Amino acid sequence: MEMTMRWFGSKFDTVTLKQIRQVPGVTGVITTLYDTTPGEVWSREKIKALKDEVEASGLHISGIESVNIHDAIKVGTPDRDLYIDNYIQTLENLGLEGIHMVCYNFMPVFDWTRTELARKLADGSTGLAYSQEAIDRITPENMFEEISKDSNGAVLPGWEPERMAKIKELFEMYSTIDSEKLFANLKYFLERIMPVCDKYDINMAIHPDDPAWSVFGLPRIIINKANILRMMKMVDNPHNGVTFCSGSYGTNLENDLPDMIRSLKGRIHFAHVRNLKFNCTEPGHLDFEEAPHLSRTGSFDMYEIMKALYEIGFDGPIRPDHGRMIWDEVAMPGYGLYDRALGATYLNGLWEAIEKSSTRK
Ligand code: CS2
Ligand code: MN
């Protein structure tokens, strides 16, 4: 595996490439052209400029998170082919610049959903949290407002103000879409993009739906082992793969994370590793917060997760996922420097121990 950190670009990120370069063992960044909108072609010049900037810092681009999918593709409207053509052009331009991993998601309307961006945790830090009771009380419109209030001035990925303005229209668009249609539209998209992925050896890595169930009545399909294996089979090409995100699949405690990892051998192209702490697991009162990465501070066994990745021979990029805000840092929620740097170091430590104990028998 290669340890990386997500970086949103110098115009948007409070964290600098210089800082990332100094996190031990981090050699690459996962980045994006954050000011492009879904459906737009990424020009080769812009990709090249981003690449040059990253490389000048001594790091390299290990993959893109995300090239977002236009709603027309998810909904399957008649103009989807135009947006798929644009997507193919973007993939070609990325391939020509030597970028071989693209993370994306297929969630209707929202990307991740949390009810708090800055819940005060027991140690005085703050982190993202989800409470079912809070979700049941609010509407999607209110949620957008709440989310922007606590975002420390940052535009959060998937929560762009342009989308907020169109929320009613977006819900309308998806009103006839159920899980089966969403699967069919995903298949159509993947079949069309596989030739360009084959040509340039681009690994597509779908991010799970977060949380791993349907929210506000919208269908969500990338949520468990059965569905993800269905997706791998429905377009059975190694370039059709996944981002294994422990914090997203892990929202559903029925998901056995190490077992899912083992079942996806050869198809995990990117890993997001983070821990959650469940305060209540009763369905109507479900409550969890994003904990530090260390196993004993949360509900997951991070050693078992890393061990499963090691055992399937995972050799793609991995990144610590959301971190808390600690030591008075002010940054995009989930994406400060300090807690993610601690996370990267801890995950590197686990990996070293697993590697040495399995090769020195
Ligand atoms: C990310 C997602 O911040 C996060 O929670 O894991 O936003 C992820 O980047 C997207 O779903 C992938 O397109
Ligand atoms: Mn993730």
C-alpha cells in the first residue's frame, strides 16, 4: 500500500503540500480539481498544472477523489450520453497525464450525511457525528443550512452551494428512481467507460454510500457485501473496483469489514480507513461519532481491517479518512492536518507490525 493524504488544492485547502510532505511515510496525495462541476471536461492543461504543483513539493498524485458524476447519469436522462462522453474525455486526459486511480460515488443528491460537523467529544476535540433522532427531525433543506453553518468557511465536498440551491429540483429528478434503476444506470455508465479505463489502465474506485442506508427516501445501493459483489459481477472488469471506506460501510454494524475486504480481493483500488464510536446502536436512536483512528477509542478493530488489506495483497493508495479538530486547528471539517497525520502514522505502524510479523515466522 501507499500512504497518502487527501488534498483539495492550494486555493481551497488550509493544509499545505509542504506540511503533508513532512508527515512520516506519506508519499502521495489524493487530489481533485475542486472548482470543476460534475459533467465538465477536465482539460489536460489543468491536470498537468496540478501535477506539476504536487510534484514540485516532492509528493506525487496517487489518485483523484473525486471525478463527480453528473445527476443525468445517475438518473439516466436522455442527455446522459453527453455527460458520459465528457467523463470519458476527462479519464483520457487523466490517463495521458499518468493518473491511474479515480474515486467517485453514485449517491443520489447527497454525498455523505452527518447531523453535526463539530460535536464536542469527551477529550475536548470536535468531530463529525450522526444521530438518527436528529435526522428524523430535519428536512434536507435544513440540513444544508446546518451543515454550512459549521463548516469553518469551507465548501464541503458534495455540499456545494450550487447544489443546495437546486435541492427541490434534484429530489424531483430522482422521484422515479429506485435501487434497481440506479443499478441499471450505474451498469450503463461503467460499460461505457471501461474501454477508456482499459486503454489507460485506470482503476475506477466507487465510494460507498455514507451512511450505508437510504436517507430522506432516496435509494442507495453501495451499502453492503451483497450489493458490491453484484456490482463487481455486473461489469466484471478489474478496472471496475471499489474504494473500501471503513467509516462508511462501518455505519451499518451488520457489515463485517474484514470479511468484506477479503471478498473484494483484486478489486479494492483505494482505501479510506477511519474509526467510528457508536454511542447507541438501537435503530431509531442510532448515534455515532467519528473517533480517533486508534482501535480502542472507537468501535472498530483497526488491526483486523489493516490485516485483511495486507492479506489480500492490497497495493493501492490508502488514506486516513476524516480526522477530528484537535489542538485548536481551524480547517475544513474532517480535513485538518493534525488528527489525520496521527491517523496516517498509526496506520503505518499497524502495517509495519503486520508485515513484519507475517514475514518473520
Ligand atoms: C469522502 C467522500 O469526505 C468524505 O466523506 O469520503 O466525500 C468521498 O470523497 C466521496 O463520496 C467520493 O466521491
Ligand atoms: Mn470515505
